[in-house]
Amino acid sequence: MSQYDDVWLVIPAYNEGQVIADVVENARKTFPNIVVVDDGSTDGSAEHILTTGAHLVRHPVNLGQGAALQTGLSYALQQPDARYFATFDADGQHQTADVEKMVAVLRGGTADVVLGSRFIEQSEQVPMIKRVVLRTAAAVSPTARKLKLTDSHNGLRVINREAASQLRITMNGMAHASEIVGLLAKSSLRVVEVPVDILYTDYSRAKGQSLINGVNILFDISLRERGRR
């Protein structure tokens, strides 16, 4: 038995065959329950995932990270003992120690949703271009401002069952992060941020969002907010 038997990690993966087995095996040292959604990978990611003991769900074609997260959350919600759900990146950037800290906040009963932030404490480890894009995204989004978020596009989130049951992610690409923040801002869920450490390896930097993707996210936020007026 593990003290984290009621926690499920949800990991969306697309062509992460180089690292996914190591990421999952390391995470399972702390969190025994992991579902990895192979989002139409063409590099044999699924075969690597099958060696880890994690649950595997496969999309036949690539649908995008938002769709993979929704699939993974839906799967984890079907597990009767699941109480807490963490969204966790497949590229090795996220730290299980941060998930432990975030779960502890939820267990304390003061929040329904705990979001990771790269900017509450030291942010020098975040590449400069990414730092500018992420800070701008938080600043220009009315929903992020309503929640007083410093890092609205951090993929490390831990939520309780009530929150997970309310989420309906419909945006399949990277803009799902803006959608999640918008859904949280409209809800009565209690949302807090905690500082987290992101490990930027050469691999994760190569796989991470480019400046163009960041601009696309900002453009998407602008269109969504304009559509609400």
C-alpha cells in the first residue's frame, strides 16, 4: 500500500519514445497509479509505455494535448478509489516532489485546484523567450487576472475529484491551458498556486513550445476574450 493510492497521474504523450519509459518509471516510485495517453504517436511510444506498468490509453490519431488530457482524466475518474488527479508532462520537466507538495495542499482541505507556478519564486531557470510569453499570457488574460495567476500555462496541476468531474476540455491543441483557466474562473472551485521547479533539459527545450506557438496562444486568448464581449 502507498500513501498515494488515491492519486492518479495523467500523462499525455506524443512521440516521447526517447524518454517516456524513464519518466513514468521514475514517477511510479512515488505514485503507483499512472495513466499515459498515447496521442497517436508514430515513434513506438506505446511500446515503451507498456514496459512501465502504467495504464495505457491510445488515440488512433494525434488529437492534441487538450484531448489527451481529457481522455486521461475521464479514464482516471472511472477508478473508484481516485480522489486526486495530477496532469504531468511526458518530457521529464515536472518533479514528483512538487506533486507531493500539491497533493498535501488538497488534503488540507483549503483548495480544490492547485496550479504550479514558475514565477512565484525563482524564475531564472525559465528560458527568456518562454518567460516573456508566459508572463504576457497571464497578464493579458482576464480570467488569469481574476484568479490572480502568475503562470497560466503551467502543465503541472493537481485537482480533486469534484474539480476533475467539472472539467470539460474541448480545445485540443495547446490552447487548452487557456480554456482550463477560463473554466476555473467561471466555477466556484477554490484555486491556489504554489511554486514548482521545472527541469529544462536539452530534450525538453527541443520539444517545448516555440515562440511562434507562444504567439499563437496569445492570439487564441485574444480571440476567445473578444468573443465573450
